[in-house]
Amino acid sequence: MASILPNPYLDSTDEDIHYHLDLGTKTHNLPFVCVGGSPNRMRAFAMFMHKELRLQGDGEDVKDICTGTDRYCMFKTGPVLFISLSYGIGIPSISIMLHEFIKLLHHARCCDVIIIRIGTSGGIGIAPGSVVITDTAVDSFFQPRFEQVILDNVVTRSTELDKELAEELFNRSKEIPNFPTLIGHTMCQGRLDRALCSFSKEKKNIEMESTVFAAMCGVCALKGISSLVIKQKF
């Protein structure tokens, strides 16, 4: 993975400090696979995976790797690493985490990494409790893109996720009874509870992080997928 990241300066640094994760490349060796979500959910999921992988112990002693920071939480069990957003939500928060986390993968020389994002979302015509496996994230114009102003350029990146991985997860979901699952697109929109809000309640958010997640997985050549539980029907 060291040759894939589009940043030629990473390997020339003496030590790469990931401030928001309280980790540095000289003190941590982290060959892992990542699953993302909220702090309590991720710890519970780590304990569940500890049991499913039949690892020694009961998993109750799983520790937060990022104890030196209040910004993010991280748990590891077996080959799976769980990262959560312990402060804030939305594109800014997940973008900060992804930049530092993907650099950790780079320095640890991890290969064949799969990132699964876990969260909740509103759904258009989809019953609450359903699970949507996202194959493409779209913006407010229903376009599969993530646009960012970088210096004097507007950079547009694709938000297509891994279709084969989506199909594999969907097929696995059929093995679980009473587990309504479908593959679909996820729209990333704004929120109502900001200090500034210039749109109506009728245009409130459906989901708030999918486009940047998909874009960064794509540009860094990572297999990524998003799995969302529908909490509200629009």
C-alpha cells in the first residue's frame, strides 16, 4: 500500500504523527482491517467480533488504542480494527479521521484492506429497520461525486464504492432470517442543527458522510463499502 497513496512526501518524513488519533509511526505497528462507527457501537461490535472469531478471553478487556485523545476511539480484535468518531459527525469529522487512518495503513504496509462504514440514515421509501448496503454515494444533485476546493482548483472525485463487495455482503445477508437488506445509493446532505442553516426542514439530511468516505476510499485504492440502518422513512 505504500506506493498507492497520492502523497509523495509521506515516506520522506522522520516520523508521521497522527495527532487526532494520538499515534505515531515510530511507536505503533498496526497491520489491520477497519470497521467504522460510533464509540459505544464500535466497542460492542469489537466484543461481538472477538466472540465470532473465537479468540481467547471474553473480549471484555478490549482497550481503546487512542486513549491519549478525546477525538476518536479505536479498538482492535483479531484482524479487525474498529474506529469511531467520538466527537462530531459529518464530512469534516470523518475526513480528518480518514486522512490519519489511511496514513496508518500506509505506514503499516497493509494490503487488501476492506473498510466497512457502519451507521444510520434516513430512507426514501424504505422501511425503518432495513439495512442498505451502499454501492454509490451521491450528492444533493444525485451525482456520484465529491467536490472540494483545494487551493485554486475545484477537485471532483468519484463516489462509486466496491460493487463486488456490496454483492457479497448482500448475499451473506440472505443467510440471516428477518434481516431486510437491499443494495442502493446513499444521498449525502446537510443538517438542521448547525449554527447556520439556509434550507428548509423538508430538505433535512438523509445522511452526512458517505460522499467523502467513498471518494477517499477510491482515490487511495481501498475496498470500501457503507452499511446503513434506516432509522426514518421519508
